[in-house]
Amino acid sequence: MWILSLLILAATIFAIVDIVLRDEDAIKHLPKIAWLFLVILIPVLGTILWFTLGREWPERAPRPQPRPASAPVVPPAARAGAAGDPRSTEQQLADLEREIEEDRLRAELARRRRDQKDAGPDAS
């Protein structure tokens, strides 16, 4: 029973401190002094009313919608049909395949140059 009394006392003190420190324009429905009297004279009801009706809460940013775990992260510019990209999906895939082939050929060329350099000048 004393734990409940201690919680009520802590909540009441917290509400009083919150009322005193809060700007007048961040308090709704009653003046600051009226809220103080309400919380001091009727601790449980006054504290509940202060935190539900009297206090101006800051607006929170909307929460981002969670992505399904299996969905890959694709930047907006890389999505098929993204605004500003007039190419069709087939054209984008063909361009991607060309890029992959170019990268493969560059890697092969670099490997051959490295092998040739390692073999020395008399191997040619």
C-alpha cells in the first residue's frame, strides 16, 4: 500500500514541477495557477487531468512504415519505372547486362596484365 502512495506522491510532484516549468502558452483549458491548485488539492485526479487535458504535448513525426524483411532495399532512382527514367525495363536490363560484361572484361584484362607482369619480360 505504501508503494501506491509513493507512486502517487512522485506523480504529483512531477506534475507540479511540470506545471511550474511549462510556459503559459503550452497549457490548455485552465490558467497555470488553477492547474496547480487542482493537482495539489486533488492529487490523483488532478495529476491525471493535467497529463491528459492540461498539458500541450509536442507533435511527433509520423512513424515510418516497416518494410518486410524479405524486401530488398532499392534506391528510388534504381526502381523500374522511376520518374525521370524514360527507359523501359527491358532497356534497363540490357544496360545492366552490358555493364556486367564490361566489368567482367576489365577484370579479365587486369588479370592478364598482372599475369604478364609476373611472368617477366622474357616470357613474351
